[in-house]
Amino acid sequence: MNTFIRYILVFLFGGALCLPAQILICKTKLTPARILTGYVVSGVILGALGVYGPLTELFHSGASVPLTGFGAALSAGVRRAVDEKGLIGALTGGFSAMSAGLSAAVTLSVVCALIFRSKRKR
């Protein structure tokens, strides 16, 4: 497949994942935190059912970067760890699969908190 067309498909799929969230933010009273949590949970469910893996192979970062991709990666890590370590893998698999992303998020949050100051409420 042509590289340019692949980029377009990745962009369109990522946008198609984000569009329902934006509609929910604009048209409902759901908080962004609830919508984002729903996306992670739906990614876990789709990953556990084996639906999200083929989407990631086809659309690459268009499927793996949004929060649904995070949830699917969590479920894949749990599945792998349960196969290797048994029931304890259900508790450790998600963290080991996503350790780099979680570490980066925590580290960058601390760096931003040290560099920037929050605005005072008036």
C-alpha cells in the first residue's frame, strides 16, 4: 500500500476514534474524565475479545495512540502475564506491559510541576 494512503488511513481512524468523545463532551454533561475512562475500558474489552489487535496491525498509531489502544495494551499484558505467572499475572501484567508509558507520564508530570506554577484562583 502506498505510504501516503497509509498515513491518511491512520489519521482517519484516529480521528474516527476521537470524534465520539468530542461529541460526548459537547453534547452531554459527562465529564472528560468519565469519557476517557470509558475509552480505556472499551479498549480493554476490545483487546480481551481479540478485536483490537487486528485494528492496531492495520492502522498502527491511529489505533495504538488513543486511550483505547492503552486499554488494549493493558489487556494484552494481563493475558500474557496470566499465561506465564498464573493468577498473580492479573495484578502485574498491565503494569509491566505499560511500564514505559506510565513511567514517562509520572516523570513528565513531576517535571512540569517543578517548572510551571499554577494560577491562583481569584
